[in-house]
Amino acid sequence: MSLLGNVGSVLSTRIGIGVVFEEFAGSEIIKTLIPELGELTHHKDSRIRADAFHYLGMTADKSAIPFLEAGKKETTNTNNEEISEIIDDSLEELAGL
């Protein structure tokens, strides 16, 4: 998680983090990371926020929804369409739970 929140993490590291999240999507391990991912949704770097919102959708846990809904309100106010789309995708993934 410290690498995910580090703006200095190189692209290959960020890709590796994504692979790990995909491998463990919906697992109990990923679910334990929801609070930390929620904190990263407020990071000053938009790439880190986007990743956090994306990974929240992979948790397969409804407790991630409040972080996504809060992010949706924030991105509506700032007109950040890219992050808004990521949040919509994550909310859609969690909608069927």
C-alpha cells in the first residue's frame, strides 16, 4: 500500500500492484485494505486517487461503496471526468452484491 500511495513509484511498480489486485480481487486480503484505499481516494495525486477508486471496485465488498459515493460527489464538483468514469465502473461492479 505504501508503494501505491507513493507518487515516485515507477510505472512498472504500478502495473505490478494492479496485477496483484486483479489476482486477489474479492478476497479477504483485499477486503482488509478498504480503509487504506479509502484514505488514498483523498490523495493529492489524481493517478493515485484513480487507482484507489479502481481497486475499491475489486474488493467485492459493499463497505467500499461510501468511499466511491463520496468520490463521485467530489469529482462532480471538480469536473474530473476520468476519475468519475472509474468510480462509475467500480460502483457498477459492486452494484450486484
